[in-house]
Amino acid sequence: MQTRDKEEIRQAVRERYGKVAISNNMAAITGPETPCCGQSGTSTGNTSAASCCGSPEITSQQLSTLMGYSKEDIDSAPEGANMGLGCGNPVALASLKPGETVVDLGSGGGFDCFLAARQVGNTGKVIGVDMTPDMVSKARLNAEKIGTNSVEFRLGEIEHLPVADNSADIIMSNCVINLSPDKQMVYGDAYRVLKPGGRLAISDVVATAPLPDEIQQDLALLSACVGGAATIDDTVKMLERAGFQDIEIIPKAESRKLISEWVPGKSKNAGDYVVSAYIKAVKPFF
């Protein structure tokens, strides 16, 4: 049972990914490798060690290819947007249509937002929400690089989205909800923001076995997309309590090896307990 203070976890996550944003920005300017959030891995402008949720031995482009993004996807985003932070491709899962409104929970440098904007077009809108000021600043700068008016980045917590009720057609997220110490509130607020008939399209990590206490209580693992993973059964229950229907969770067993590389040197192998998964659900019309 997770016993760490919720605000302590949020602050650890905020600090970690603030450092990721700054490190990524510095690497893009200077080129030298810099440590990522105290990890032993190194970071360049294109290296996913800057993500903390990725292998230190693989570039963000290579990681994104493994996660299901095409070369066209990767090349279309502004430089610096793809930070290798994800564990899947929620944009592909979302089946977006022109004119739809999309909200991205934990938008980071904006990579998935920019891909979504291509699909919803000029008549659509994409709102990225992130609780880390440095990430929001980075994403806004990335938006300026391509001069888009259909993507907006807002500072806020995913448990308390700065988005109006019944306003989104799709809520997507990429390896972020696991970082929240109050996942039930995340799903509840997502339900509030979605229009009737609106869809969840989430890529995240889920626990396939009970997490050992040493993983659940480790702040580094809680902020590294491992220690906060909920079980599949618990995720289904949280979605049902929020009001969602047509719930589908598709684990990706092939992700175990890569996840094991996220936290090298730990006594427990993360891949023994956690896999990435696609999570889909619908807000009913009634």
C-alpha cells in the first residue's frame, strides 16, 4: 500500500521533469551530455535518458519508433518536442477526426499534441496540460517554432484540469497517469471534461503483479514511471467508478525488456512487475 504523502510525490515528479526540460534545453544548445535527474544515464538533445522514462542507451527517435511512431510522425514535430518520454503512441489509438477537441494529460514538450493537431486540422483544437512550468514553457516555444494556432499549453495538475466541463472529444495521455498519487481523481476529472460520447486514449504502465514495498516507496521509482503503476484490475475499477464504459486495457508484454532498462541497478527488475498498456474507455451519452 502506497503510504508516501501525495504532495511529496507530486513535488518529486515536478522536480524531476523540470530538470528533464532544462537538461533537454541545455543539450539542444551546447551539445554535451548532462546527467538526467540524478540518474547514471546521460542526455543529449536527442537522447531519451533526458526523459527518465526511457533507456539511457537509446535516442528519443529510436525509442519513439519502438513505441509505434512513424518516421513521418517523428520528422513532423518541431525540434525538441520529442523527448522520448512515452511508453506508446496514444495518437494512433485515438482515431482522431478533423474538428475534434483533444486534451493531452501531461503534455511535456508537446510531441503528441503536435501530432494530434495534424489530424484534427485547423477546425480542431489541442490543449496540452502539464504541472511543470519548465515543460509548459518548452512546449510553448516549440509551438512558436511551427506557428500553430490550434495547439495551446496550460499549466495545471491532471487531477484538476484547467479545462471546461463537457468540452473535449478525446483525452489522451502518454505514460503520465501512473505518476499521479490520486489516479481516481484523474479519471474523475477526465470524465468531467469529456463530452458525452467522448473517448479516453491512453498509453501508460500497469502492474501485472503486486509491486514490492521497496518499489512503491522509492521516490525515484515513483517518478520514473514504475513505482506508481496501478494493476489492471484496479485501473478498470477506477474507470468504472468515474463512470466510463466500454473499457479496454491491452497490455504489451514486449515492453518488459525496455521497462527493465529504465531503472538499471535497482535490486528489483521493473519489467517483472510492470508493462506498458493501451487503455481505452468511453463516456456514455446519458
